[in-house]
Amino acid sequence: MRRRAVLKAAGVAALLASTGASAVARAEGSSNPAWPALFQEWVPEIFAPLPDPPEHTEAIVIGSGFGAAVTALRLAEAGVRNTVLERGSRWPNDPWREIFTGDDLPDGRGFWHRTTFTGVTKVPMSFVDFGGVLDVTEYPGIDVWRAAAVGGGSVIFTGAMVAPPKKLFDSVFAGIVDYDELDRVYFPRVRQMLRLSPMPSDVYNSAPFTHSRVWDQQVRAAGYEPQPNDSAFNWDIVRGELAGTTRASATASRSNLGNSNGAKFDLNQNYLRYAEATGKTGIYPGHRVDSIAQEGNRYVVTVSKLAPTGQVLATRTLTCDKLFLGAGSVGTSELLVRAQATGALRNLNEHIGDGWGTNGDVVLARGAQALAGVGGGVPSASRIFDQSGTPLTLENWYVPGIPVDTGAIASLGMVLDPTRARFGYDSAANRVALSWSRRTQDTVLAACRAVDDRIAERGRAIIDYTPIGYDAQAFFTAHPLGGAVLGRATDAYGRVHGHPGLYVMDGAALPGSTATVNPSLTITAVAERNIENILRSGR
């Protein structure tokens, strides 16, 4: 058995190498101008003429992810006309067309204006420069994965939306946000809006989710009881994939770069759709915000109108009475740090750019206890919490980026990591950046690996993926948080100190961690809490 396991591991290594070779071969034509023409043929909707936003709106919302979408809807319901500006495209869904590309052999639809990518499998991929859905922002010591699409992170996340443990939440948020209020009012509100539910038993027991069942068996053998994860996936569409009535996506290792058939109940299907239906919200894709400033009682927003190819079609200046920042931790922090450094927002305090963290993200893989296929179902069925050392969560995950079943049992780890970084401004390059400690990532990885190795041993995993390079892609985060933290850069509800009418509504407001769980539920619930307080107070 050991010999067979070693041979299989060697086979996986060879597979990874051949996948890379295939990607390189495919990329030989990646600069070919035919690629954008193909994208236009496959997804003509994103090439349609872009409407122009009004010159002045009562409120502008920058971004269209979880915090921004909540803000747009609640403003609209309160009668406040608002303009939503999103740099990425508005991608459609279709039960059979390949709207989005896959992780295994991606093309330009997958990535925001870059031509290479090395993911958790460490296989280099090449493709044409295009306005795809995943922006991989590179800083010294860390790569940050963030969205570039209408719907923000809801288009590219894995759907898990989990409430943090109260004790850990309180230790991270230090009383600025009342956990009991979130648990009583805002978590339930978000669960209802996004139709969150755990994986049904028929889906769990299907072939693509063999890895979920093996994961649960192994953690039980190690003495844990797996807890079900609430998910934003539409289980009826997942069932349709299993029945062959729609293109396979959520059951075929596709999620990081979008689900073509709409299997994720993303923000385009709820908050943003409901906001537009009021007639008070206008959503404008292809509009990148380059700078923000205050002039008198109005805020000034400079935008570039972008074609999907990256061509700048126009540059305009828009104004509003109230400005809501929802461009994500990196996007919102960049705008504020640059505005402070250039004097465009002169009254920002010393906490702007501070308190940034990775949510303690780590990805790992161990082997199954038998040489058999484990499937490529994407939704995460379950998680465990461990506090034998540094508190952490391991969550059942799928394996992205490999076109065949390798037998790997993957986990997403989220560690209670206190490390924080600060964004700084490089005036020569007009660039906002940060650096992240390799030592921090090594510490976070070691904490997760200790737990995962114990599970592998007691669960009788027969393959160690560490030697072939899959285990632990230690240098990325998909959960960037902080940069304009509640109670520091803002008041307890996101009002930016020194600039009335300016608000932070997204992950930038959270203090670098959501206490060992995926941030999306907390970001959305805190945004619901904050916009309710802002509208109620009238300021």
C-alpha cells in the first residue's frame, strides 16, 4: 500500500508538471488578438456599450461586493438615490454557456489584467491580458486575491458564510461591535437575504462530494466532530448539475473564477438586483475609481471608464453629497491612503491604512485513506475548531487548478493571527502598498499543519502532498481585512473621522480578522448594522 501511495504521489507530481506544460502550450497564443474576439463571441454581454453615471448623485457607492451591495439596497429603500461604481464587468449566468473560465487551464476571463498566475497547486499558468474576475495583487511577502466584477467577492468565493465564535470575536473587536446584537438581528437578516443553508444530505452523499465525506471521517477519527457550514450555493442548481440538466460547475472544481450557471446565489441575484428594482440605484460596471477628494460640502470622485480589454474609454469627475467606500480592504484602503498623502482628504487621522491582516489564511492537503477518486464538489460541507494551540479553524475545501482527481483532501485554514500591517504611500510611483512578514506566514502555516498532520495520521491518510509542493500555499490570502478599522479610522459605525458624509462599509472596517472564520457573513452583517445606524441618525 505504501509503495502504491508513493507511486500515486509521483504520478500527481508528473500530472502537475504536465498541466503546467499544457498551460504553457496553450499560452503560446495568449497574446494573439483573436482571444478578445473569442471572449466577445462567448460573452457578448460584457462588451455591450457601457452607460455613463450621472455627474451628481446624492450618494455614490464605490464597489459592489458584500458591504457595498448592502449599502446600495438600504439607501435605495430609504429613498436615497445612489450610484454604484464597479471597475469590473457585469457577467451574466447561463445554464450551458461557459461564461467563466476554469482554474485548470484558465484564460483571460479569469484574471484582472495580468498574464501569468501560480495558484495553490504551484503550477504556472499563462493567458492573455483581460479584465477577468480575480485580481491577484502582489505585495512583498503576500499575494492578495480580490474580486473585479459586479457582485465583488460573492462571484469568486467558495460560498461558506459562518458566524465566528463569540469569545474570539469579542477579543478581536474589543467591544466596538456587539456580538449579541449581530447574532440576534443581523446574522439572521443576512442568512435570510442570501438564503443560506447547510449542504443537503443528497448532495453530500453524491460522488463529487466524496472528499467531504472522507474529510469528515478523518476528522472524526482524530477526535473532532465536524460542524456544518452554511453556504450561499443554490442547491437546486447543484442538483441540476448532478442530474445533467445544466453544465457542471460547482460539482467540477469551479468557483474561484466564477460559476457560469449561477450555482452561487451571488449578490447579483439578491441585494444588487433588489436595489435596482427600487429605481433608486444605478449600477455602472467598467468604472474604475482612481481618486477621491472633498471640495466644500461635496465629495469628488475621479473615474476611468474601461473596456473589458483595459482600454480607457473616458475619464470623468463625478460628485456626491455622501460617499460610501465598499471597494474591499485593499481598494478602500488605497483610496483613503492616497487621498490622505496627497491632501485630497486633509482631516483623515493617523489610523488610516492601519490594522490590515490576512485572516490567518492557509491552504493544506492530505491524502485519503484509500486510492480512489474523491470528487471535485466546491461547496464546503463542514469545519472543525481547534484550540490545542493557537485557535484555528480547518474547513473542508476542494482542490482547484487540477483537471483530474488526485485523491487530495484539502482544507482551508483560518488562524487567530494577531499580526497587522500598515499601508503606505510611495509618492514617486503614486502607489499604495504594504509588506507582510514571511515569519508570520510560517507561524500560521505551522499551526495549521500541526492539526492537519494529526488528522492525517489518525485518519490513516496514505499520501503526503508536502514533498510534491501542493501542501500549503503559504503566501496568499483570499480574505484581506482592515486598513480603515472601526473605532480607529472611523467611529463604531463606519463614519470616517474628520470627513462628515464619508463612510467605510466593507472589509477595510474589520480589524484584520474575523476570528477564525470566513469573513463574508460578518462583513455583510456589520454593513447591515452600520447602514441602519447611519440612516436612522441622518448622518
